[in-house]
Amino acid sequence: MLDDLRGNWQEETKLWQVALLRIFFGYYFLLDGFGKLTGGFTRPGVLEKRLLGWAKDVAFEWYKPFLEGLAIPHHQLFAHMVAWGMVLAGLALLLGFLTRPAALGGIFMTLHFFLAKGGGSPATTSDQVFMAGLLVVFLTRSGRSFGLDRILARRHPNSFLW
């Protein structure tokens, strides 16, 4: 296994630039996820208050039934899913392990925040950039460069997961 990881440095790869992008997103998601876990995001009512404000003021009309019918009534579950989802996606992206599912998870979470915030405002610009960047990470299979997906790809080269 150690030789496989050393091979990342010894073989020429065209994905190392995208691997840097993957590592950036992993770092961001991990840091933000830990911040949510330790900073009060998962306390009762914190996410509910934010979701209620978005549903009232800015969310897309067609998205409001999801917020009002599912996310707001189950805000505590969603708060924990978001926080832990960010931590797990961040770790996976940093390690280059199951990179494609982690990138899809990041896109999924970011898309829902984008929709809840109504899209188009300056606050959602970072959401759009994150979704585009994570799509690049997903499409290029960047976990095969400086990541554990490289080892998995040698054993199962045609898998969708890496």
C-alpha cells in the first residue's frame, strides 16, 4: 500500500491540479462540518430558525414545500445530517477515498442550500462555484491522483465509485 501511495509522486499524472482542488474542497467541508458540530448548528432550533427565514423570504416557490413539509419539521435530523455529511465528505475528499460519491454528496448538500437561499444573490455565488468545482472533481476522478482511490482503481479499474 505504501508503494502505491509513493507512486503518486513518481508517476506523471495529469490530475494533480484537480487533486489540489479536491483537497481544498475537502479541507473546507471538514473545517465547516466541525464548525457546525462544535459551534451550535446542531442545537435545537438553530437550523429551524434559518430554514423558517429562508422559506418565508428567499427560497424558490417550488422549493418551499420541501422546506415546510420535510426540512423544517425534522430540522434536528437535518442539522446532524448536514454537519456529519460535511465532515465525512471532507475527510473523503482530503484522503481521495471514494472521491466521486463524496463529490456528489457535496454537490447535493450545496445545491439544497442554494435552493433554500433562493439562488442568484451574492451569498449564493460561492454555492455555485462549489457545485461547479465539485463537478470537476467528480468528472475527473481526481482521487486517483494523490489519493486512496488510486489503490482501489488498480484493483477495480472500471468502478463508478473511484
